[in-house]
Amino acid sequence: QASKQIARRFLMMKGNVKYLGLILLIAVLISGCNLFGKKENKLIMLSVGKKYELSSNIVKHNTYGDPNDTKLTDGIWGDKTNASDVTWSGAMPEDREKNDLCFYIIDLEKVEQIGSVKVQAFQQSDWGIVIPPQITVAVSEDKSTWDEPIVVNKTPNTELQTVEEFYDFTVGKAGRYVKVTIKPHHTWFWLGEIAVLK
């Protein structure tokens, strides 16, 4: 008789464990946890370490320039609390009055599926640094034929001393070369990073 009671209790415990296990499984699924080792979708920065060329009309800042043309694809965002941080690349058009467009062309080294592009800019009004009123992005597979440019406009407020601004472009196209064209505000512009994301 005692052995039957023990067996009965064991079966009840076993049933409870199964029940608790089922509840736990449901709770985990509801909370969005990953049980099956599926990798989360993370943005891949395709531009890190990639070379880029500049338009010939760009004048680099003597102190905060980009002597080796590496700052804008080093994967390091500019320090938004410090305009004099070395992470910033300062430039302006050769003729400020004429205010010609300035561009950078990043070579991804092979055709990649480009999801988006993010450009970081900075403003320090008392230094004469103002965010660009317009930046465009275009993509090409051969650096000869370019897709229709994607345009992002901003309205600079020079009354604000310090401003960090991001320009976001949804691309969704394949390409090897990414052309980022800056329309300056007749003065210096500070860029921290041009991130090409998969």
C-alpha cells in the first residue's frame, strides 16, 4: 500500500513538473526570448576601414582635417560634447561665397546590398561650424552610372551653439560606390562618420 502511495505521489510530481515546464516555455516565448539560437538582425557597418576620395574643391581644416582620409570610415562617431575632439573631420568649399557642393565617394571594394546610410554632422556656431542644409546619397556599381540621389534637408539654426545632427538615408539597393554630397552653409562643416549599413 505504501509503495502505491509513493508511486502515486511521484506521478503527481511528474505531472506538475511537466505543467510548470509548459508554463515556463509559454512565458519565455511571450517575452520574446530566443530559444532556438536564431541570431538577431544586427546592422553591419560595411564602410568601416574602407577608402574614400574627396572632391577637389574641399579645403580641409588645418587642425581638425582628415590628413589620411580615414576618419569618416573608422567606425568611430564624433564626440558630440567636444568640437575639438580628433574624431571630427572639418572641411569647407574652396570658394565659400560660391558655395559649391562637396562630395565624398566611399569604395566598398565589392558590390554590396546597402540598406541605409547615416551621416553624422556637428555644429559649433561660435567657431563658424554649421550643419549642412542638405546632404544627398547616391549609389553606383561602377562609379560611372549613379542611381537617383536620395536627399535629406535640414534647417540650420545658427542661434544654437552646439548641435549634433544625423542624416538618415534609406537605400535598399546594391552598389559598390557610395557618393555623399554636402551642400555647405557658406562655412565650415564638421563630419564625424559616414556609416554605410547593410
